[in-house]
Amino acid sequence: MGLESVKIKLTSARLDSQHAHSSLCRLERDSMNSATIHINALSTGVVDKSIHSTPTGFAEETVPVSDNSTRVTNIYYQIPTVVSSHRANKHLRGDVRPREHNLTRISYKYPSIDTHPDRPITLKLGFMNIRSLHTKAILVNNLITEHNLNAFGLCETWLKPNELMPLNEASPPNFVSSHVARPRKKGGGVALISNSELSFRPRSINVFKTFEVLIVRSTALPSFYLAVIYCPPGAYSGFLDTFSEFVADLVTNADNIIIMGDFNIHMNLPSEPLTSAFQTLTDTFGFTQAVQAATHKNGNTIDLVLSRGLATSNIAVLSYTTVLSDHYLIKFEILVPCQRQESNQHYRSRHFNSMTATALSEILSPATAIFLTYAGSIDNLTNEFNATLLNAIDSVAPLHLKTRRNSQLLKARLRGSQMKRVRLSNYVESMSADGV
């Protein structure tokens, strides 16, 4: 082997060593660039290709060997990739279970209701125009818990018919909810969140053109109905008619009734025709309006509590931040009997028909003939004639003891109130036509 051949081999070995060193440095630099790209992609979600100074994949690099020869070497460059930052949940694997002993149980005591048959119970109720329950469900839950309410009525929930998540979030433990959504347009809606021990069952949904209503009946308490109402502002000429029909049906089915809602009637202005007509209507059906303070930020009393057969007490109107609602919270207490109180009326009546009329005529004809020649005083004649007539009536149609139930009494009174309702409606319409 010649000297020149040895020099060429030594030079080639030195160049290979330098090339290996430079390739190693280049790979370290590419790895750092790839790591930087990976971190930026994880933080921003976007891969910036402009910072790539090296090609990806395989490439051919020409390495000089000597002044007169070249050598081609394949170089591998690492391809940068974006890896998801989502970490696998180990609790989803079947072999690993959550460590329940690390969880702290929070005890919650909800108010129980003592429905003893020998004594009445006190219920704490509340009402509020919430103006959209979507973002205020947790606040409503806190209100019910903070004030220890047994039932809470809401209007203007703005929920759709099958939208249940906000109601579930607003209901504390052991509470259930009922809701009636506005059928077509947006907005509106009435709901009730109540303790499950009250066993409220919604009645058939009644659709009225002038107001929205939710009616529930308690199966735990005798003859106890509760209604939540929302009456949008607008023309009230038809409201008095539909509301009187609604109340007439309600009082014939229950003895103890609570109606709470936003009526949009200014009860703080008793001189207004609508307010006066509404007050007369509620008095006709035996309802008492309990709220006297302002229930709206503008100073008007438009959220009302009507009661019949039940006494309300400890009425409070509490104002909250306008973020919750521009209406105030109304809370009150009622005393509900656990035993049904019979309010039936006993009376005596006679049964007359064509046969009794014929028999009475046959008895009176000979009995009254003696009075044609009577010579006594007028007072004695009148007394004897009345006694003879009474004996004849008792013989053909004696008195029988009967019982008139409360519903029959109410129906008799309702027939008499129909004319009052018509007159009130005509009066309001005439005042509206005159621009009052």
C-alpha cells in the first residue's frame, strides 16, 4: 500500500468522524426545535410551520470527501407531531375504582312536615317573578334553603316544554317540581318547586287566553289546592271573565285554596277601575288578598297572594339585587288543617208535585168553608186559617231533613254572581272606551 493511499484513507476517516459529529449536533438541534413546536402546539392548538428550518422525512445530503470527490449520505430528520394533552381517566378502567374513603359526606337536613291528623300544620310558602330561570337556578335553590320554604312558586321561567335541567338544579333534595310552559310564543311559563311530602299532583292543564296557570292538589292534606298564575300586561277586559270562570271551578272542588302570582294589576292604586273590579271579584268568591307592600322595583304591588279558607301570617316582601329579578320575593305562612272540615248545611224541605197539589186542594176545600161565616176578629181568623193551611200542607208534603253540601252552596252563590261579573266587565270596557 502506497503513502498516497494511506493519506486518502486517513483523510476519509477524519471526514467521517467530523460528519458524524455534525450530524449528531444537527439531530440535537432538530429535537429541540421539535420539542418547542410540540409545546407551542399544546398551548395554542396550532402548529406553526414557519419555524421549521429543516425538512421532514428522509433527505439526501452531499458531504465533500476531498477536493476531487464527493460522497452521498442519507440523513433522517425527526418529524414533529402534535400529541393530545388529554390524559386518560384511570377511573374509567375496570380494574381501578374511585377512592370513596377520601370523599367527605356533607349532611343536609331538609325540613320535614308533620302531618298529624289531630293538629294543623304550618307551611312556609314563597313566590317570585324570576324572569328566566336558566342562569338563576342555583340562586333559587339557595333561596328555598335559606328561607326554609316548603313550596316556592315561580313565573316567567322562560323554559320550553321539555326543558327540565334548570328545574332540577333549582330543586333542593327531597323537592319536586311542576311546570307549565307557554305553548307557542317565547317567554312566560309558571312553575312550582315543593317538598315531596306535600304530595302535590298537577291537575289537568287549563289553557286560558288571558293568563297562564299551574294548579296542583295535595294528596297529603285534605281539600288543599294551590295555583301559580302569570297574567301578562295587556287588555284586561277579558281577564275578569276568564279569571272568574277559573275561580268558580276552583272553589267548587276545594275548601282551602292559595293563589299566588304576578297579576300586573296595581293593587296600590285602588281608585283605578281595573283594581276596583278585581277587588270586587275576589271578595265575591271569598278570597283575601294578603300582600300590601310594593313587590316591584317601580313601587307597585302587582304580585299577589289570594287565600280562601286559610289564614296567612308572617308576610314579608324582600328585595334582592336586580341581577336576580326586578320583582321582589314574597314569603308567608299558612295554617292548614290535616282533617277535612265538613261545612255542610242541614235544612228542611218539602216535595211538591201534581199529586200533592191535587191532594192539598181536596183537603182545603171543606176545611176553609167554615171561614166564610166566621164572626170573630180578623187576627183570630188569620191565625186559624194559617194553622189549617199548615196542617193540610204537612199532611200531603211533610218536611224532610236534607243536607246541602258545600259545593252545592257555592254553585247557588255562583249563579247569583254571574250578573255581577257581567256588570263589572261592562263597566271596565266602558271606562276603557272613555280613555280612563
